[in-house]
Amino acid sequence: MRFLRVVVIVAVVLGALFVGADRWAVGYAENRLADRIQARQPAVGGVSVDIHGFPFLTQALSHDLDRVDLKLDNVDVSADGRKTRLSQLRADFHGVELNGDYSGGTARRAAGSALVTYADLTTGAQPGVTLSYGGAPGKVKVTASVELLGRTFTRSVVSTVSLVDSKDGQGSKTVRLRADEVPGEGIPGIETAIRKKTDSDRRLDGGLPSGLQLTGLTSDEAGVHLSLGGSNVALTG
């Protein structure tokens, strides 16, 4: 009995040491991965990585992680040559196959979301254009000023924000903003002039992890919410 008791105690101690070592290793890996992503995206405001699954060490040895959650704050993405800031980017990577040197990995599938605030949308818009909530999901209020016939006209319109197929033939998506109606008040050319500032098509591919694409969107008081998804997504790209 005494021998069995000693065996149990030793097993418990070894188990605790293994768990402690495993948790230290996963914390170290999370920090290193966050640092690598931060180095590739120096403008990112903050990076948080959460590696799921236990034990981590066996996953690492097999170069296959069950799931990795990534949280980024203040990410700059390219929108047709203009930078648009995502105040939040959240992505869950499933089935991550690590590189041989552990410098990165590729997820079999990934899903996530991103938020673009109205302040950031305004910053990325044309001069004299401001954007705010349009009062209903999928609606954005756009206010623009134009010079016409020697006068300055300012109009606020409710626009529909939607996701449409891009024309590149590669399956990418474009964020489209179209005014539902522009009050012209009988002034020649005012609707066309206003629409040149309020209506837009933008791709937001540049800056997202390679393989992660836009799959849907909506809007509310906080801003425009983007849904993301994809397969064979680069974890550190």
C-alpha cells in the first residue's frame, strides 16, 4: 500500500509538472506568435493570440494546432489605394498546420469579423464627406458638400451598404455604398455631383490575412460590421 501511495504521489507531481510546462509553453508560443504578427503589421494597435487545445506540446510536436484565436486592434487595410482602418479584427483559425521551423502556419479554415467605425470611414472618404449610422441595419447616413453653379450645396442621404462581387474574377468582394435617393430640388446636375461623393465601391483585401475574404456585412450604431471567412488561410500573413 505504501508503495502504491508513493507511485500515486509521484504520478501526481509529474502530472502537475507536465501541466505547468505545457501551460508555460503555450503562453510562450502565444507571445512569440503575437510578436511576429506585430512585426509584420507594425501599425497594429494591439495583438492577442489564444491557442486552444490540451496538451499543447503534443500539438506542437505534430505541427498541427486545433484552433488559434487572433484579435487585432486598429488594423490598416488597403481600399483601392486608400487606407481604411479596422478598429477591431477577430479571427478563429481551425486546423492550423505549422511550418517546419514554426515561423507560421496555414489554417484549413478560418472565420471572423471586423468593425469599421464611422469616424474611420469618414477619414477614408473624400474631402467634405462624413458618414454616420443610417438608422437601420445595412444603412449609412452620408453627408456631402459640393460646389455647383457658384454655390455650395450640402446634402445628407441615407445609403445602402452591401457586398457585391468584384470584377477581378478571383472571387473577391467589394463594399458598395449607394444613396437610396438624392434630393435634387430641381437643380440641374446636383444629384450627379452629390452621388460622385456619396456613392463608392471599395475592395478591402489588402491587409487581411492571405486567404481570408469578406463574406457579409451589416451596420449599426457602432459602425459597419464585416464577416470574414476562408480556407487555407495564412496565420501570420
